[in-house]
Amino acid sequence: MDGSAAHGISFNTVDAPGLQASLFESSTGVDPHTGLGCGVHNIATELEDAITLPSQRKGDRDQFLEDIFRMIMEEVVQKGTDASGKVCDWLDPEDLKNTLDLELKSNGESSRSLLDHCRDIIRYSVKTGHPRFFNQLFAGLDCHALAGRMITEALNTSQATYETAPVFVLMEEVVLKKLRQLIGWQTGDGIFCPGGSISNMYAMNLARYHLFPESKQKGMKELPRLAVFTSSECHYSVMKGAAFLGIGTDSVFVVQADNRGKMIPEELEKRIQGAKSQGAVPFLVSATCGTTVLGSFDPISEIADLCKKHGTWLHVDAAWGGSALLSQHHRHLLNGIERADSVAWNPHKMLMAGLQCSALLLKDTTGLMKKCHSASASYLFQTDKFYDLSYDTGDKSIQCGRRVDCLKLWLMWKANGTEELEKRVNKAFTLTRFLIEEIKKRDGFRLLMEPEFINLCFWFIPPSLRGMPESADYWEKLRKVAPTIKERMVRKGSMMVGYQPNGDNVNFFRQIVINPELTEGDMTFFLDEIERLGVDL
Amino acid sequence: MDGSAAHGISFNTVDAPGLQASLFESSTGVDPHTGLGCGVHNIATELEDAITLPSQRKGDRDQFLEDIFRMIMEEVVQKGTDASGKVCDWLDPEDLKNTLDLELKSNGESSRSLLDHCRDIIRYSVKTGHPRFFNQLFAGLDCHALAGRMITEALNTSQATYETAPVFVLMEEVVLKKLRQLIGWQTGDGIFCPGGSISNMYAMNLARYHLFPESKQKGMKELPRLAVFTSSECHYSVMKGAAFLGIGTDSVFVVQADNRGKMIPEELEKRIQGAKSQGAVPFLVSATCGTTVLGSFDPISEIADLCKKHGTWLHVDAAWGGSALLSQHHRHLLNGIERADSVAWNPHKMLMAGLQCSALLLKDTTGLMKKCHSASASYLFQTDKFYDLSYDTGDKSIQCGRRVDCLKLWLMWKANGTEELEKRVNKAFTLTRFLIEEIKKRDGFRLLMEPEFINLCFWFIPPSLRGMPESADYWEKLRKVAPTIKERMVRKGSMMVGYQPNGDNVNFFRQIVINPELTEGDMTFFLDEIERLGVDL
């Protein structure tokens, strides 16, 4: 705490006889600094005098918001998406600390000073809408989604009840229904979650509750040992979820994937049999549509057969790959997804809705999610409200206050229609295909595999390694290439692309093209730039 | 899926001989609709021709964002905070459905049409920044926080790594440190979570892991029965967390609270002894600073003594009451909080940072949170990066992508300084005190109790019940008063305030004043309006 008591409201007319002003009593008696409650008129007058917070005067307020909006338009929306600018003005952590004035102080600062800070914040932040940002499973800047996000932030409400979010309760239902229809479900349930990891945890909890409703009250202690199945290429949130939900990571049976990163159904069957023979109860198979690194799709139909056979909940983590459902051409990648019990799908990734927009979708029509998660708080979910209580959907959530995540996606969808969104998805595939063909023409590039999705995984073979025998030394040298090129591109600010090892494969780049603004020129630049950055390696 | 394949990109120059274009193969062969990959030049040309998405043309984009910003300023920031407008233009769910055109269609809509939708969305949404919105534990509109939220949305990145969020990784640490200092901790750890419920769940998981590190791998099955302790006035997320984390709600030992809603330490001790005698291991006491309904503060020092005695983790859910730490006058309410192991504190409530801004703060300096939650994903947390890896803080989280929640609070703090924030907190207390004194002067109002915080709980006794004997019939009639008045105020749009039953107390209003713009005139209006709405009851 910086500052002294004098910083607060100083009412010096002490003494509050007989008021029982427990509001201002400390456990050891009346706080000598306050003396509030004495003389109502006095309080009122002093309130008006002392506490019209200057930063909130309407003219200042409106001007500041105008200035910030102007800055956002110029620095983020315009320059930040212009290929001629930097993806990031990079500073190492200690240098950035010394450059920014981050400290929070006793006194406030002027609007001018705040605007300077904001300009710095934007300058040194990564421009994820930049055409050379290929680093994450999100990218680009959709103006309608951004508009939806700005309205969301201005309205600042919680999805918990119809009372506080009448429009958004209805809108969430419409959006979830649309996503369910793309899966192939005419009915069902769903909710927006804070990210795909938590969506996957919801699925895990629902699967557990579905099989053992007593788990809600009794916990894991009273249940048989449970077993989760997922592939070696799954998202790490399955492990995080098993730990968080008290199931334990040892109960995650990792199923071998084939050399294209797809779960092998025969191996799943073996693992299920193995778990059963250990006395564990298989309660959940978490398949993946669009793995994080390779972009692989597990064979859902065959996995669904096994789930049916063994009475196991089928969850499909389609956080990344779900958006391919929008494409008539590519939705076959998710064949069988309609047989899942639950699906996680993040429109903030390929559809560019903006972080976070993560839907958990359920086939269930029995109110399972509400039964599983409800706690019926009397102050939110009053039973004597004047409107139809079925619209108070908040108790389905493990959250209490819950952000509005539907508007950004809804507005983008309204603006584009399903058709334009489909074109975006198709374009991402097409640009990826274009890159593959280009890579094949160039000496220094080697595909890890032909992708089925838009995760383009490849090694850049620097000049010194080309044509060399692929010895241990070769791979050790190649391992260091991607990190070196990555450092160079980040320091230069020319682009950003992810790399990682995977299984036996040493560090390779994973290029992701999402942004529908991109052209084949951007793709060519990408390859040229890697060649430039690695020419001396 | 609406529309046919023709909606996608139609490349009619089929045949892709020898390309092995697995990208476009279905499991049964090459998709006859695509034929992509054939003729790179062709692809490129068609890309440019066919897929410059019209909604993203830069002029349209900028104009749309300008129009939306203008609408936000006029309808939300200006009119939405003006007492002469409605808090909400209320429609019942079915009527609202019929009024809004929410359906998502094949074709996109014009900017004009989208703007009309947005105007309707704003119109029928609750204005939480309105001076007569007293319904939730959040309210008001802080222009700096809103500016921070707009920048956050424009930059649209994830907190997971320094690489994608250099500024925000550093900023989050500064903000968390500031919050820890207010608790009284010079060191420690922390993270922003998606809401207080999930913060409380983090604490529960950390407490479990602290005592039983094997729980991460082994799950609950191998542990002794665990016991959580919390008061009957606690937030319902303790129950939700116990269910979600596989502990089970039966393992939550509810401790009696006194008639002011504060946990009774002697009862806690009895419950701990009782749990032990049943063979359960007390691993967590979740105390509350600022209960949801009554705004009560558990006696932390005495509870901390018991936690020390029994070797139990002390979590303090100060999601609501934490902001009183900013006030020299009122921070005594949280005396002893520095003895906690973890604290949940939501600056999106009393400090008006905007949903969601929820900090989980830890005293721990051993990296417990990272050990507890990490899964070391190779594609995010590469070990051969060129910068100091300690800045990749994302693996502390149970999330993967994680929203930036620090900027809005940071910018508001920079603008106001700690001193102005302290004044806001003090002002909320002062206005509450003013209301209490007004209530005491009026016939129709009856306090539930003298609050210690700013939850002002009271019954409105309508004219027909005044002076009547307090029989069962009296309480049954009184029970219906708050819902009736609530319905009337919502339909009228004049204000919003919450009500609920609590324990043996029938429905009463819970008034919360947060917005520092308010004056004693707004307080008087509040009481007058309740009298007007209930005059015939």
C-alpha cells in the first residue's frame, strides 16, 4: 500500500455517537480515520466535492476513448496488418522491462502519458493480424469479429442469467445450434468455455458423471479406477484435465498413432482391453480432429465403433480441426464426428473469431450438463423469477460470471454468411497446397509428411547440410536450424512461425496459414525469407 | 450445412495426376469437387480472383469499425450511462426472439444491416454501466479499463508465452505483484484465471497437490479421503470445484456461520475434528472475505490459527471483498489475509476492470503452481528458445491459450493511481452508509443487518404489511414482495437490483453500489423508486 490514510476521503468531523456503524468498525473499535456516518448532509456534500473522479469526467472520458480508438485503428488495424511493418518490435525481457514504465504508482497519470504507454504497449506487442504471423493456431484480424468484441467489452455483462444477458443468452443458443448442425446434430446442448483445454475438461467431467452420477457427491474415491484413452498426438490438456479432475495422469492410456499422427484403432482396442484387464473402467475416449502439431485427424468412425462396443463416451477434440466442417470439400476429414457424445471446437482459431471463443457441444438432450455442474445458487437462479427460467443457463457452467463469447462469432457469421466462411476455410487449404508445391520445387525444404490439414510441417535444410549423409550428426545439426532461424526472424520482425520436435523428429517448422487476406505472394515471401535467414547455416 | 458444394471455390480444371495430394483426398479417394493442386499458377490466379473477401476490403473494414465505435460511444458509453435512459429495454425471451433476427444464414449481410443488428443488440442488452444498475457484484464503466479491453481485443494474443505476449507477460507479473503487496506479501506467485470460480478451483487443486504431490499422477483413488471446510455463506464454486476436481461435494464440510454470516472458528475446529475422526484428511479451508449475499468477512486470523494447528492450506476467497485492501480505512476487514496460502481476488468486481479479471495469488515461492499444472507441451514451451524461458509462464495454467486480462486493470491503475482507486473503494462504503441512514428514516424499509461491507440487504415492507404481526402469513406475503418489485422495475427499465432468500430469511433485496459516478441523489432515487413500485402492495 503506497500512500497514507490521508489519501482517502478525509472526514475530519469525527465521532459517530450511537450509530452502531459496524461498516466502519475494525475488530478493535471504531477506525479513528473515518468517523463516517455522522451527519448525512455532510457526507453528501463532501461526496460531491471530493469524489468526482477527474479521470471519469465525461469530456475527458470520451476524448480518451476516441484517442485510443484512433490509435487502435492506425497502429493495430492498419499498420499492424501491413506486410511492410514488423510482426513484432522485439526486445528481450530485461530490455523490454527497462523500456516500458510498467510500475503502478500512488498517483495517476495524464491522458497524454497514458496514450504514450499504450503506443509502446502496441509497438512491442506481437501483431497477430500481420500477414507474416504464422506462429499460432490463430491469426488474422476480422473486422466484424473485432467489432463484436468491442461491443462485448463495452456492454460488459455476464452470461449467467437471462436477466443480465437477454440478447446473449438467446444468441449463444443460436450459435451453438449452428455449430451442432454442422456436426450433424439437430438437437443437443452446449456452452462456450474459456478455451479448448477447459472444454476438454468439461467433456471429461461429463463422461465421468454420465457413467457414475454419484461422482459429483462422492468423488473419485468411491469409484472404480477410471481409464481415459487418447492418442500420443493429442493435446496436452487431456493430461492437464486428468490431473485437475482427480483422475490422475496415470489413468490416461496413451494410444499409439500411425506415422501420419492418427490414432490406430487396433491399438485403441488393445489399450481398452488392457485397461479392463487391470480392473479399470474405460469411461472416455478423447479423439482428436486436427492435432496441434501435425494437424492429423483420428479415424472417428472406427473409434466410434469401439466406443459403442465398450460403452465408452466419445469426445472429439476438434478445437483446431472443427472449422473444416464448414467446407463441403474438406469436411470428410471429420467423417463420423456426428457419432461423438461431445465435441470441442474453437472458432477463435481457424475462423478468426478472437480469443476466446471455444464451444463445447453435446449430443445429450437430457440436461446432463446442468445436472452435472449445477449448484443452484439462490442469489442468481431464483426460482420465483417472472420469466421462463429455462433461459437462465448459467448453472450449466463451472463458472459463475461468464464472459460473452458468442457475439464476435455471431456478427462475423452474419457479415460473411456460411458461404464466405466456407471460402475462407477452403482458401487456407489452397494456400497450404500452394506452399507444398513450392516447397517441392526448392532444394532446401523437406516435408515431414503430406499434411491432410493446414499444418505444414517441414525442415529447412541449410546449404551446409544439403546432400550430406543423414547421420546422427546431421540430425543434431538440423535440430539447431529451426531455433536459429526463428531467433533471426523474430529479432528482425519479418515474420513468426512455430517450430518443435515431435516424437523422433528433430525440430521442424509448423507453418499455419489462416488469414484469408493472404496471397500466394505471401507464401513465396515466407519460403524466400526462410532461405534468406538460413543461407549461412 | 447450408448451401451446396458450389458455394466453395470451384476449380473446374479437375485431375491432379500423381500429386499425392493427400490434402484433398477423402478416405475413399480424391474428392471429386476439388481437384485442387493442379497447376500452381491456376490456383494462384483463381485465389486472387475469387477470394478477396469483400467484407475485408480495407476501406469497408475501417468504415465499419468507425461506425461501430461511434455506436458504442453514443449508445453504450454516453446514453447507456445516463440516468435518464433505461437500464434495459426489457423483452421476455419469446418476444425478444421474435424481435431480433438472430438466425445465421448462407449469405452475408450488408454493413447497414449489420449496424442495425448491433443497434438492436445494444438496445435490448442490460446497461451494466448505468447508474441504476445495482444487480451484480460488478457495475459502472471505467473508460481506462474499457480502453485497455479494446486494445486487448485488437491485439488478440495469448498469454501462454513471452514470444506471443512479451508486454503482457511482464505486465501480468507487475499487476500480480501489486495485488500481492496489498495482501502483505513481498514475494509469491499468481495467475489470472477465467473467473473467481476457477480461481477457487486452482486453490483447491494446489492445496491437494501440496499435501499429496502424487495426486497429479495417481488421482484421488490412491489418496485418503480428503476434507474441505468452508462456511455456509461461501460461494457455490467451492461445491462446484469439489465436484469437478473429483473430491466430491460430500467431502465439503460446511461450517456454521454466525448471524452476521461469518464463519464461527469454534465450529470450524469441531468440523475439522469430526472429519479427522471419520478418517478424512483436512487439506483445505476456504474462507471468504466478502460473501456473495451478505458481504460478510470470515475471521481470517482465527481461521489461520486453526489451519496452522491442523496443517491445512488456507485459501481466502476474496473475489468480492479483496478490493477493500486498497482502503486504509477498510482493509482491517481482511486482517490476517497475509497468513493465507492463496487468495482469489476479482478486480472486475469492485474495481470495475471489466469481465473477466480474476487473480489467483499465492504465497508460494517454490514453483508449486507450475509443478502442479505443467504438461510441458513441446510446441509451446520449447527448451531451446533464445530468450529466458522463465518468462514462458503459460504452463502454470490449466489453460493453453489464455486471454490477456492484465492490461485493462493496469491501464486503469496507471490512470488513477492507487490513491484514486482507494477513494473509489471508500466512496462505495460511504454511499452504502448514506443509504443505511436513509433506510432508517423510512417506514417501509427494514435492514437484514448492519453490513460490514457494501452489500446492503433489506426488506421493503409494503404499506399493507406495515405494523402487522410477524406471523407465517406475514413472511409468506413478504416473500413475494421483492420478486414483484423486481419484475416491475425491470419491465419499466428504471433500475435493477438483486434479491434472494438466504437461510431462514425470505426474499430480500441486496443492493450493491460500486460505480464511483453515483451521488446521494442516485441513492435517494433508489429508495424512492422502490417505494413507488411497491406502493400498492
